[in-house]
Amino acid sequence: MVFQVTETDELRREQTAPASLHALPLMWRLPATGIVVGATRLPEKPHRAVRDIAKVAILLSMAAHMGFAGAPNVVISRNAYGKPITTGDGWNNVSVSFSYGSGRLWAALSPDTRGVGVDCAYFREFTPPYPLHRAFSPRELRFIEAASPQEEPTRSAFVWSAKEAAVKALAVGFHRIDPLLLCVTELEYGEDEAYSCILIPNCMGAEFPQTRLEMYSFSYGARWVSIAAPDLHKMRRRD
């Protein structure tokens, strides 16, 4: 089986944010949130069974990292929209999310049942002739097009990863929400990391009681990775 799980000593390491684009630890906590984010390598285009085993393995490692005493017999199922749901002793009151791409599985584990989402988006996915107007609101397009043509795919990947992470946190994906209805706003954008917010439109009704989700995003290699949760404003740096 070809996947890697962090060793015990690596599980003890903790960072508040990635130290650099190429030195991301396999696992670390988002400060002031209780959320643990992890990544593990997989083969390109792995069999679904390999991915499922890797998901369980990384969840158990993340649980150990956060001091969570969940039983090792965790079972991962999916709701009607593909949202992962964990069951097993101690696993019913957490939220999890996964994102896979180009040989790496990303995961987020939160002790908050209100939801968490993680997504990675690659710069190359948004090069011309990608139809940006179908995915991004006018406000988002202004942010993207304010960059140089070479930088536009990078900004597009950032915005899209944030939107994907948000709908994953809402447990519906884009099955129920038009991506144009979700607008990334309240931006604090840098080359390596960013904070943002997505407002949940009123038209979504009582099924979505949250009015906003917050995102922490970081650039890693040729991709942006975003994590969405209700209270990530606690991470924002204050001078």
C-alpha cells in the first residue's frame, strides 16, 4: 500500500502556519480553532480503496495530534451530496473534509459539528480559455483581473478553493448552491496565505442557518489550499 502517515515525533510538531511553500509539515493545528489540517501522499489516480484506507489512516493520526480519543474503528460514509460522515465510538461529534489532487490527499478535522471544509485548486486549472464568468461573481472577477495576466490563474485558484471549501463545510457541495451565489469577500490576501469570508445568501433558507463562513488559505507549490469553518476569524493576525 503506497501512502505515508506521519511518524509519532512528527505528530508532536505544531505550527501556527506553513513556514514556507516547500516546508509544509504533514500535520498541524490552526491556532485558536481546534482544527487540525493534514496531508499525505498517494499514487497518481489511486484506486478508491487506497484512498479510503488513506483517509482512515490520516484521520487517526490527526485525532492523535489533537488529543482526541476516538476509537480506531472509525467508519467514513457519505451523505447524499458526498459529504464525508464519521461514525464509531467518539466520532459522531466531529466534522471532517477531504480533498485529493495530483498525488496528495488533504484532510481537515474539527471538533465543531457545525462543519469544516478543505479544498485544493491548481493554478493550471484556470488558464485560458477557462470560463471565469461562469464560476466567479463580478466582485471576484475584479479581484482576479486586477492582477497581471500571469497572476490571474493563481488568484482564480485561490478564490475557487475558498468557494469549494465553503460548500464542503455546508455539506452540500455545488449540488445545491450556484457558485455565482457565493462571493469571497473581506479579503486579506498575500502571496503565501490569505483570510477571507463567504456570506451565505438568504435565498438558501433555514436549511443553512449560518450566515457566513470564514476561510484560511495558503499557497503550496502550484496550488491554493483553503479551509472553511464558522470561526476562523480567531486566526486573523491583529497588530
